[in-house]
Amino acid sequence: MQQDLFSLADDSGLEAVAGGRGRRLGSGTVLLPGLALAEAPNLVAEIGSIARVAPFRNMLTPGGQAMSVAMTNCGPLGWVSDRAGYRYQANDPDSGQPWPAMPAAFGQLASAAAALAGFADFVPDACLINRYLPGARMSLHQDRDERDFSQPIVSVSLGLSANFQLAGETRSGPRLRLPLVHGDVLVWGGPDRLRFHGVQSIAAGEHPLTGACRYNLTFRRAT
Ligand SMILES: O=C(O)CCC(=O)C(=O)O
Ligand SMILES: [Mn+2]
């Protein structure tokens, strides 16, 4: 069963939160449409600087398949996947060097978004940067490699649009299909922290800021 949310206009029936800047999609899930819009050019420039030091790469799943989404990280810890499994580590496995520092603008945006969604004092120690070229997708999964599930996930969308899928705590239940566009920020935590989620195959297109690609920043508190 799939429920479509094509429009988040005021008549969508969703509860407005954060003084009208957010829409509640679940008891611990808040969409903040366009929250990152003003900062987006700076965020994309920072992604470019990070990728010059820690280039995007298609990591291997534990089963040995290359992921369609290319990834890099910034911050004290980075999420990695290879034949040994999923984990966070302080060094880029490709270079052996620490991940690039998290730009101040990244941390500030993540903390502000979490606070607007009702999660005070969120200080991320990891930012996974996903790069989706047209055709790339991320299958339904939970974010569960972090130590403390009382800390939310903050996800920032930049560039080409995506159809985000949001399920419950099982893969098989009803799914919400949520269009995420440039500048949107989605926060999930509390009772929704372990919701399954994924991204459908990105459609071809050109975005004025990112070209033929979508970036997603996922802020986590890993430790
Ligand atoms: O790209 C997205 O919107 C979601 C990414 C995600 O779920 C992840 O990196 O774990
Ligand atoms: Mn995820």
C-alpha cells in the first residue's frame, strides 16, 4: 500500500509545526520545506571542497555489490560499507586520512533543523554525503549503525528532486511517497527513529546549482 503526498500545501491536512515552517509527517517526523534554500549555494560549494579531499566513491555492500549512490563523509566520523559490513570510522578507508572537518554551516543547519522539529541539542558527529546521478537509488533500510537512537537523523536535499519513501518499523507496512526537492530538510527521531526509508531511482534532469545530480546530506550522532 502506498500513499502519495504530492502537495504539502496548507490544505494537505498535515499539522503545521515550528511556526508554520514545518509539516508533521509522524509523531517524530517533520518536513521543513525549503529550510536549506538560502544556504544551498554555500552547502554545494562546501561539498565540492570536501570531495576534492575525500572523493565520492561507490562503496561495496557487505554482499560485494557496488552501490548506485556515490558517497563521501565529513566530520569526526564517517559511515562506510564494505565486505566487512557497515560501520562508522574516523578515517577515509581510501586515503587513510581523517575525513574532512564538518563545515560550520553544516552543523548549524543540522542543529537548527533538529530544534525546529522538536529535538533540542542535536550536535552531529557524522555527515554522510550522498551523490545520486540519474538512475541511482537507495533501497529501503533503517539507519541503525548509531549508538544512541534518542538522537534524530537530519537529512538535507540539494539539486535534483527525489521520491523519498517512508515506511514504518517494518519493510512491509504502508509507505508514504514523499517528493523531496532542493532545499528540503527532513528530520526523523524519537518514536520514528527506526522508520524504514529509501529513495526511488532519480529521474534525469538538470538543476541550476548541481547539474545532473542530487546531493543528500545525512547528519547523524554516531556515538
Ligand atoms: O538520500 C536520502 O534522501 C536518504 C539517504 C539515506 O537514507 C541514508 O544515507 O541513509
Ligand atoms: Mn538512511
